[in-house]
Amino acid sequence: MLNERTLLASLALTERLDAAGFALHPVAGTPLAAMCAATTYDTGLAQVPDGNFQTYATQLAQRTSQIDPLMDCSEHDAVLDSIANTAIDAVRRHVAFARSVVAPTIQNLYERVRNSVENLSVSSLLGLEVEVWREPKPVFNTALQSELRKLEDIALDDPPLSMRMPDLTIAELMELIKTGNGGLDADIAEWVATIGDEFFMQVWRDFFQQHMPEDGERNRTFTERVTDRFTGMPVALAVYLLARKLLDEKPPEGVEMPLANYRAQLAGFRNQAGGALTRALERIERALKNGLLVREIAGSKTVVYEPVYRDYLEKGGSNEMLFANALSRPFMMSTTDLLEHKNALASRWATHSALISTAESNQRYNKVIELLELHFRSQLNEATEGEDTTAQNRDTVLKLFRDCLKHVTESDLNDLYAVCLKLVCRARFYTTDAERILTGMELARARNPSLSPREAATASIVDYIAWWVATQMRLASC
């Protein structure tokens, strides 16, 4: 039954509608129309006596509480119970279908498209990068540099890679690169942790075991290996440390060559690797002294010297300026030149990034749209006999899908799951209320992330029933 409190709660809305010259009426033939018919028993009662809604509410509450002897309840309650039972069963079926059939289909489509999107090519903007060049920490140790200075006048040579040393474990190699100097060994240990064990195993094979190159690999000489622009310094350092230690100790068991030849070859390794290190250190010192920031620009990668790079950033430089520089000809290599052209580089990068971002955004949007249709079609083709999927109405489903897809905007793709939800519900399950139910659950979770799935479903059901009741009303002028 209706009580006065419930009726008076509608007073504010009633007054607003009346002031605007409108009234709500039940749609003929709907459950709400039957409810109203069971509530209002004559036309006179439909008028508020003397404009007093309180009196009307009291009369209406009394009317709905009158017991019909045959039904043992009021007519209003009998109609309400009948409608409620029908609505409860229907809502239960709708919610169960939405959660057990539609939701998994949406999730599956979302995962397929998301996985494909993650495999799309990397942005050309993201492809531009700055690599900070960090030389091995031990080469800056004063004790090691003192040793290396003794090799400054060594004549250049290219020792043959003809040694046949036995296999050693990584633990044995780590013992060989130790120097006995606590500070230097600490720097070496830090470097080893950074570069990894396999690096030292490879150096041992390439230099000390006459390692044969793989098919298609060029057999580089000693000098080529220790002077390589990018890998030369760590390789030269490893060779130097290993050769100096081997010279100070007895040959490992299994070495089959005259001792004099053994020592001469190791001395050549040590001296030439040490000479390569001294020359590399001289280049670094010149770079620091002259403010040479850029070591190399190779394609999309700008390689910078770490100490100079720190100074460059402190003086107001940025990676975006380096990106713009990599797009220019000729390249600027020093901190001074880059900072002098700071504004021009910033402007160039802003223009370039805006153009590329727009182009890439459009390309990505088109690709995601293609992926949505591709995976939606695949899902539909995989529908098995007995599924409630409207597979018999394939043409209708695909037409609805394409119509919906036309309205997906670039910003919509920021929430790919929501896009998949709309497409699946409006195309494949267009005859159901699944979209309203599942969207209501998602909104409930968004408002309160701590809600359980059952609680979110309950909140959605409340909204769903309110919508169902609202569809049975029509707005008309008074």
C-alpha cells in the first residue's frame, strides 16, 4: 500500500512539473497503468482538494489500504504483488544472461583487441632516444690509471688471436680479474654486476681460446675488437685484467705451448689492451674539457657522454633539444652549440612532434578500428550451436556493428573495455537490456571500487528497475 510519507516525497517533483505546465501519465497497457487504475477510484479524487496535497495524500493512502474481503488485501497491493513477481523473474533472467553470457563475450573481445594493440609498432616519436654512455667504472680508478700510464708509449700492434687456453668457470674468471687493490676490486665488482657473467665468458672464448666465428660472422682482429666504438672499452678492460693476472701466475693446467711464447702473447694482449684504454681515456678527457656532449648519432639514437650530459641538463638542456638536433643537418655536438640554439631546437621539436603525433594518432585510431571489426567477426564465426548469439541474424548483427563503429571516436578508445561493451551489446545482443545492466555495474564500481560484483549488480538492478518504471510514463501538457 501507499503511505502518506511515500506520497509526500513526490511533492517536490509534482510542484516542479505543475509549475512548468506538465503532468506525468501512465502509458496505456503497461503495468504502471494497471497500478494507477488500482489506486485512483474516481475522477474526482484526481483533483487536489483546495490545492491541499496533504489532504489528497491522506485520502489516497486510505484508498490503497482498503481491504478487499475476497482477496484479503487491498486492490493496490494485489496488483503491486502481481507486477512485482513478474518483474522480479524477468529482471533475474536479464541479469543472469548479462553476467553469464554477455559479459564474458565482452571480456573476450576486449582481451583480443588489447593484445593486438599492444603489438602495434612503436611510435616514431618514442623511437627517438637518448642513450647515456657510461664507461666502465674501473677505468676511472686512479690506481688503474697509474698502471695504464706506463703503457702510453707502447707501439701499436695487432696480436694474433691464436691462444688455446682451457675452459674456465665463471668463478675462475672472476678470480683472474681481481687485482688485490681493495678500491679497484670494489669498482670491478660493481662493473661485473652491471655487465653480466656472459660478457666475460665471451671475451675468454674470443681472445684466449681462438674461438671460431659463427656462420656469417666476420672474424675480427684483436685491434678491431678492443677499439670498437661502442664495445671496445669494456672488452679492452676485460682483456687487460685477465692478461695481467695470467702473466703473474703459473699457466693454467692444460696449456700446451712453450712458456716463452705463452708469456709473450699475454704481454702483447696486456700492452695492446692497455694502450687502447689509455687512448680511449684521452678521448673522454678531451670531450669533458671541450664540452663535447654528443658521442654519436646513429639513426634515431643520440649517444651522449655521461659527465657532459649531467652538466648539459643542469644548464637548461633537454632531451627534446637532442631529438630536434638528431633531425637536423649538420648535427651540433657540443653543449655550447646546443644551448646557443635552444629556442630554435625547441620550436623545431614542437612542430615536428605535433605533426607526428597527429599522424600517428590517426593511424593508430584506424588500426584499432580495424582490429575491433576483425576480432568481432572472429567471435561471431566461432559461435557454436545452441548459444544465444543471434548468429542466425548475422547480416543484421554486422550492420548494427558497423553502424556503431562509425560513432566510436578517438577519445572513446581511451576506455577500450567500454567500447567493446557498447559494440557487443548494441550489435550482437541488441534485443536485450544487457548494456544498461552491465553499464550500471561498471558505474557502480567506478563510484565505489570496494563494491563486490554482487553489490555492484544490486546497484545496477535498482537503476534498471527505475528506468523500466520510467519507460511506462509519458510527459504531457496540463
